[in-house]
Amino acid sequence: YIIAELSANHGNGIKVALETIKAAKEVGADAVKLQTYTADTLTLNSKRDDFIIKGNTLWDGKSLYELYQKAHTPWEWHKELFSFARSLDMEIFSSPFSKEAVDFLEQFNPVAYKIASFEITDYELIKYTASKQKPIIISTGIATICDIEEVVKICRSVGNENIILLKCTSAYPAPLEEMNLVTIKNIKETFGVEVGFSDHTLGITAPIIATTLGARVIEKHFILDKSINSADKEFSLTPDEFSQMVKAVR
């Protein structure tokens, strides 16, 4: 199951977002994924040191608020994006970052929900999302084994057994040598769930290897072209690259 992650790659234009969804369908993705948040639901509008990004990332020097304000997908676009994807017979869903986002997304009856790596310790959000009884896809980028145990237990406590855990390394872009993909088999055996791979490396090598190791879901950032002003473009695949990945993974 191959997911094209839109994220910030709409470049703040709904026309680009729609064209990206159409292109994702054409290159063979099964689904397109959005992110549903606003800067105010994620952080404070502060320039204090704790709120400035550092650590040798693509976004060093920016405040968290600035990054999220630029990267978010406006909530008023969602209805048109969901409708357009479905008109193409393509599945569409999103990552909520708050209970309010879950409530907002429910009106569109998404096929699944995705929990982003950095929300894996937001147990209240995970419990609320899992309680909607849709498949729940959870990235494990910053998680310890104890964190993963806890979220699986939380999902099952509300009767949701349809859990997919994604191996992930939360670096942007992520170096190939830090992927540790052999853990994919261990995650599947330890938790008895489907397992996949959320990839931030450059190129398509890692998703192919992940597939050979048992990944059943591949998620990769997708962009129409690298000229789009997006916070995520450096580790996103263009249509030609994504098409190559889809063929190799299949």
C-alpha cells in the first residue's frame, strides 16, 4: 500500500495541491495523505530560543511557528481535496495533530488515520483517534520500544485492532546508514501487527529494501517538481522518481 505524502508540497496553492493528487494517482500511489493542523494547534508564536529550530536540519534558524504556518494545509481546502481524490478513485486521509482535527476530519469519513512520529507520546490523541475504529497507521520515528508497546495497548483498549506500525527515522533528510531496516521484522513479530516504512531518505533504495524485509505500507513525500517553494522538497520524490519507486516496490 503506497502512500504519497502531500505535507507542505502544495506550496500554499490549492491548484498545486489538486495537481499533485492527480499526479500521485497517475504514478501509481494507492493513497494521498494530508496533514491537518494549524501553527496555533502545534506551538506558540515565540522567538525564544526553545522555539527556534536547530540541530543541522533543513529549517535551522526558523521558529517552529513560522515553519508550521508556512507548511500547513488550510482546513478550508480539505473538502475539495477529499472530493477530488475520490473523483479519481483514489484513497485519501490525513494525520490529525489534535482532537479538534480528528473531529474535523470525521465529516469526510477518511479510510484511515495516520499518527505522525512526533505525536506518538500524545496518548490522549491516539486513544481518541483509535476510538473512531478506522485503521490507524502510526510512525515510530522518535519512539522507544516502551512507547510503541503503550500505543498498541491504547489502540486495543478501545477495540481497534487495525494497527499498522511504520518504521521511521526522524531526520530530514535521513541518512541511509541510519535506517536500521532490519527492525521491520522485529516490529511485526513483537506486536503482531502489519508493518510498513515511512521514508525520509533521498532516492528509492530504502523503500525497496524495506519491502523485501516485510514492509506492507510505504509512505514517501511527493512533489510535482522541485521548483515549488516547500519546506519538504529536499526529501520528496518527483513524479518520475515516485513512478520508479512504485514499479520497483510492486
